[in-house]
Amino acid sequence: MITSKFALLSLVVWLGTTNALHIPRQEQESSSNNSENSEGDQSPIATPYASPTDNYETHDTATHTYSPYPTDYHSDSDKHTYHPTETQTKKGEYTKGSGHGGECTTTDLGWIPTSGYPTPTPLATTNANAITPTRTGPIGSHTGSAIDFKGDYSDWQLEEFWDDWVGPVQEPPLRDTPCPPQPYPLPEDPPHLFPDYLVSHPEDILTKYKFPKDFLFGWATAAQQWEGAVKDGGKGPTVWDWASRFPGFIVDNTTSDVGDLGYYLYKQDLARLAALGGNVYSFSMFWTRIFPFGSADSPVNHEGLKFYKDLIDYSWSQGIEPVVTLFHWDTPLALQLEYGAFASERIIDDFVNYAETVFRAYNGTVHKWVTFNEPVVFCSQGGYPINSTFPEGLNSTVYPYTCSYHLTLAHAKTVRRFRELNIQGEIAFKSDNFVGVPWRGYDNKEDLYAVERHAAYQIGVFAEPIYVSGDWPEILKNDLPPEILPRFSDEQKELIKGTADFFAIDGYRVGYVTAPPNGFDACIANISDPLWPVCNQVNFYEPTPYAWGFADFADKRVPWLQNTWQFLRQSLSDLLRRYPTDGGIYLSEFGFAEPGENEQPYKYIATTDTKRELYFLSYLGEVLKAIVEDGTPVKGTFGWSLVDKLLRISQSFEWNNGFSVRFGVQYVDFNSPTLERTFKRSAIAMSKFWNSHRNGDGHGKDDKGDDKKKW
Ligand SMILES: *[C@@H]1O[C@H](CO)[C@@H](O)[C@H](O)[C@H]1NC(C)=O
Ligand SMILES: *[C@@H]1O[C@H](CO)[C@@H](O)[C@H](O)[C@H]1NC(C)=O
Ligand SMILES: *[C@@H]1O[C@H](CO)[C@@H](O)[C@H](O)[C@H]1NC(C)=O
Ligand SMILES: *[C@@H]1O[C@H](CO)[C@@H](O)[C@H](O)[C@H]1NC(C)=O
Ligand SMILES: *[C@@H]1O[C@H](CO)[C@@H](O)[C@H](O)[C@H]1NC(C)=O
Ligand SMILES: *[C@@H]1O[C@H](CO)[C@@H](O)[C@H](O)[C@H]1NC(C)=O
């Protein structure tokens, strides 16, 4: 239940500063020299942050379940490069492209300004990455009949494919991979904004509670938003590369052609993550970097495999464990056009083939795997132009269930293959949304039923078969006939059940749930009802005549998002009760859209993201309480997101906001030739909270200092 709905003001949060972490100017300067001196330069920056080297060592000790590499690991590259199988080499491989810049050049990006007084220049009001959307080639005229490459998967064919279906792609502003300084400097502390009696410093919150030693703390990104360089290194086009060319598809006309340019700037981003104290980075791989045409009979792109190997290796070198998501919505365009991708059962074997290629390539160097990101949201994305590729007879209303059926089988077969191949580590998928809280209270039967419906459709649709029964939730089977929701055979149920090693929730918020205005029966029977088939209503205000909002609200373009810290603990334990697993639970994404952040005239205003800071500190505090007070085995948190993003693809109804909504704890200047990153207040606050509460003894102490040895 709600512990205190109006406790926001008394919530002890930090908006202030200490000077303890101030970096003396002289040391800042010496560490801002961009030489590759990771081992040699031990310049004594006086911070309590573990240096990247310290972090790295913690992975070698018993504090971490895995060492970064198998004991027989040599940096000798052929040990961990992928050896293609017969089918994967028969069509040749891609060799063109300028490379992703594995070499470390020393371009000066002005990492942290260290001298002079600033003269702020106004931020640009338009994004240099916006393009005028145009249909090129046959875009929009496709009628669902297969395109056929006739087995020609040459470089030339790939180039033609790009030209015909996507058209011109923006060039990245740079193609070097700069070497970040080691250790990476942090700026001086941000100033205190509110009186001490109102807010507290992160290190002064819940001082007796500590995260367990093996707790994972870091941030997440997705390839389609972070990597950019969408046509470099032999990558094939995705559905996003294509759909973002349609007028009106992305409101501000940005594409992800350049994005955050993580493909070239990954060393900088990892060094900055390490500087914040993070020990984990969650990213996704582009399926089309590895299989440009997507399908099992098409060739593997070794340059793509090489890029992810470099990313993984560099990550470990910074003391950061890489967590890999195989699919964060970047469907290969070739498969979408050829057979409607997840609208067809053909997707299953093509996905398993891609996954197996990745597993073999990185076995032992990645220990946590995610098959699919937020499948409920992904399968709801069946509007135009994607629905122009659907097989005859399938429409946007039915597609989510066709997609769910194929995706569940693809997940299950992938995990079975993972286990057959004895790939090291753990695997699961990421759920989103929430179970919900009955709006009019736990004694209201209607609202309790509405909560069950919400849980069944938003989480249970995948979690019930995978964690519990092998089959769809009863509520779905009762509502939806087999023509809409295909049924699993007994054999398929056996295949699906038990195919996850941990639970991952993208737990941004939890809402109140209530009955639909016209009642359940009328809604369930009416496929045209806007609330069909979930048939419930989510509210973010109190069930009182005055109707107070019960949470701090995010940017108005993200109406689904609120700071609902008061429901987090209950939500985590509720999920594990409903969908039990031995592997514990991860808060695999959580984050906040600061209102109006993108329209701020100066960077010093945009980086003053106090609502995001409050959000992250509230959630981290609640996670700590969940561990220590409730004994909930929360194993890690991944903030969304490491840097600001274009094409915010984490929720369907906002996926086309372009860059008008920012989610990063670092500001990205999309108009700067170096895609310059600047830490926001929220990044520093999270870092301070983590660094002052990390490396506990595996359990916590309560307010009286008594041990609470619950896990
Ligand atoms: C960079 O290093 C050189 C010598 O290697 C030194 O002369 C110079 O002052 C350093 N620059 C900064 C900004 O610290
Ligand atoms: C996006 O492009 C369309 C043309 O297709 C134009 O009308 C619209 O003003 C553009 N929007 C922005 C925010 O640039
Ligand atoms: C495709 O989606 C659009 C909405 O994006 C919708 O208007 C149209 O009716 C859909 N077409 C089909 C065949 O489902
Ligand atoms: C979509 O298909 C289903 C099942 O065939 C049908 O009941 C429904 O009316 C169709 N919806 C539209 C908008 O055509
Ligand atoms: C993965 O690594 C484990 C442990 O080294 C090994 O037993 C297994 O055979 C490897 N699997 C593949 C497909 O290489
Ligand atoms: C079904 O819902 C639609 C949209 O709300 C509405 O127009 C229609 O009257 C409803 N049909 C019935 C039988 O209630």
C-alpha cells in the first residue's frame, strides 16, 4: 500500500553540494591531456570514487561472481573472434567501410573545461540532425509481397537496398575514436539549490544501508539511438532507418543517422560511466550490423562482430561489465519487407540464427544477456508504414497477438539454444509497465479485477508463459479467440516454460488502475472500444473529489511518466511473487523526462535537472530499502539513459518524439561537431549516492544499526 502519499517534501533528497570531491584545478589540467596512459598515469585525483583501475580489480576478486574473462583469456584476438560456420560464409562477407575506429586517436574533445570563465552561448533551437522527410524509391508503395534478393547478398546489393528504400543517409561528423583521459575527470560539485532542512546530500540518505558487494549499478542505451553511423561498417538498414523517412513519423523530423555516435564515441562514454562509479553498461546490438540482410541464409558481417568485441573488451578494461540485449526493436528492414518480420513464423529461425552467432562470438565475455526489450511495447508498434508489410489478412488490431506468439517462440528457442551451447552466464527478457494499484483501494473488487487485467496484458502476456505455465494468462485466453491469439501446443508450452534465469523490469512508474467507464463486459465484447482488450483505465490522481495528482510529473510529452517512488518496493516484490525466479530482479530501466529540458536556452539550465535528480535518488533509496527492509533480491539498477537520445524508442506512444524529449543524465549537444556530452546534476547525484552506499557486506543494517540478514 501507499506508505505516505505526500511525503515528497519530507523525502530526504540531495540537491546540494560538498567540496569533498572538488578536483584541484592543477590536477584537472594534467588529467585532461588526451594521451593513452590508462596504466601509467595514476594522477592523484582526490576523490573517493574508485578509479577505473580499482573498479577493474573488483571484478577479479571474490566480490564478483565472474572474472572479466575466462582464465585462459588472452588479448590474442582469435580466441574470441567468431569463427563462421559453413552456411554463414558461403555468401562471402563485407569488408568495405571505414571501420569503427578501434584505433585510439587523441582528438581533443574538451572533455571537462578547466580554465577561464565561461560565456554561455545560447543553445540552438533546431536540431542539426533533422532532415526533411521524403519518400524515396518505392517507399510507401510496398504492398506486402516479398522482396527477393535472389541470393545476391553482395556489397553492391546492400548499397542498392539502402538507396532504394532509405535514400541518402547523413554522414557522421567524425569517424575517429578519441582516447579519453584515464582516470576520467569529473567536474567540481554542483552548487546547493535548496536549504539543508529541506533536502539532504546523497551521502547522508539512509546512511546505515548499503548495497551488496555484487550489486550492479549503471546505465542503459539502445543501439538505434546510441550508435548512429547507421550505414558505416557494412551495417544493413533497420525498420527505423526506413520509417523515420516518412513525413510525420518522427515529429521533429530527426533520424538516428547520427544519434549519439556511440559507434565512434564508445570509449568516451564508457570512461565517463566509469568515472561516475558505474560497474555495468547495458547496450543492445544492431541485428543488421551482424546480419545486414537479417536472414539465416545471408552472410555475417565480420566488421560488426569486431565492433561489438571492441566495445565489450573496452568495457571490461574500464571495470564495467557489459550486459547485452539482442533486440531493442531494430528489426532488419529486409525481413520486414520480405515477410512482415514478427508477423510471420519465419522470424523465429532467423532470430535464433542471429542469437547463436552472437552467443558463439562473445561466450565467456558477456555474462548477462537479454533476448527481447519490452516485447509488449514492441508488438504494439504495428501502425503505418510497418503495417504495409503485413501478410494478407493481418491488420493492426490483430498484429500485436501474432507478434507476441512468434516472439515468445523466438525467445524460447533462443534460450534453449543458449543452454544447449553451454553459453556462460544468465539470460532473460525485459518486461515493462506495472502490475498496478487498485485506484479505489484493495477492498474494491472491480479495481482489483482491473489490476489483474492490467497485469495479465501488460506483463503476464510474456511473463506468465516464460516464468510460470508455458501458456498465455487465462484472462487473455478467455477474451481472445484463437483467430486473434494463436494457441500454443503442448510441445510449445514445454519449450517455453522456464526460459528465463532472472526477472528484468523497466520499472519507470506504477499507476492506479480502475474499471473502464462502460464496465468490463461491454468493453471486452467491443473490439472498437479504445480500451479493448485490456479494458481498464490508468489514473495518476487520487480517487477523491479534489483529484490531487499523486506523483511528480514528467515532461508533458511523456504523459505516462511520473515519479511513483512510493509504489516501487511493493511492485518489485509483487513481480517476484507472480513470476518467481531464482535469479532475482533487476530494475533494468528507469528514468525521467525533465519538463521542457530541450527548450532551455542555455546548457547551464538544461543540466539543472532537479526533477530527474529527485526521481533517481528516490528510486535508488527505495531499492536500497527493498533490499534491506523487505529482503527483496534486487540485483542491479540501470538508469535510462547514459546520454540524451534521439528517437526515444522506449515507449510506443512517444517513440516518435524525435529529440524533443531528453532522457539522459548527460546532455548531448546534437549540433556540436563532437556530439559533446555534459554531465547533468542527476548524473553526479546518482554517482554520489552509489559511491557512498556501495560495497556493503551483502546485507544491510536497519535504522537501529541491527543486521537485517535477509538475503
Ligand atoms: C599536457 O602535457 C604536456 C607535457 O606532456 C604539458 O606540457 C602540458 O602542460 C599538459 N597540458 C595540460 C593542459 O595539462
Ligand atoms: C518536418 O518536416 C515537414 C515536412 O515534411 C515540415 O512540414 C515540418 O515543419 C517539419 N517539422 C520540424 C519540426 O522541422
Ligand atoms: C495501418 O496503420 C494505420 C495507422 O498508423 C491505420 O490508419 C491503417 O488503417 C492501418 N492499415 C491496416 C491495413 O491495418
Ligand atoms: C482485424 O481483423 C480482425 C480479425 O480478422 C477483425 O475482427 C477486425 O474487424 C479487423 N479490424 C479491422 C480494423 O479491419
Ligand atoms: C561456451 O563456454 C563454455 C565455458 O568455457 C564452454 O563449455 C562452451 O562449450 C562454450 N560454448 C560455445 C558454443 O563455444
Ligand atoms: C464500441 O465502441 C465504439 C467506440 O467507442 C462505439 O462507438 C460503439 O458504439 C461501441 N459498440 C457497442 C455495441 O457498444
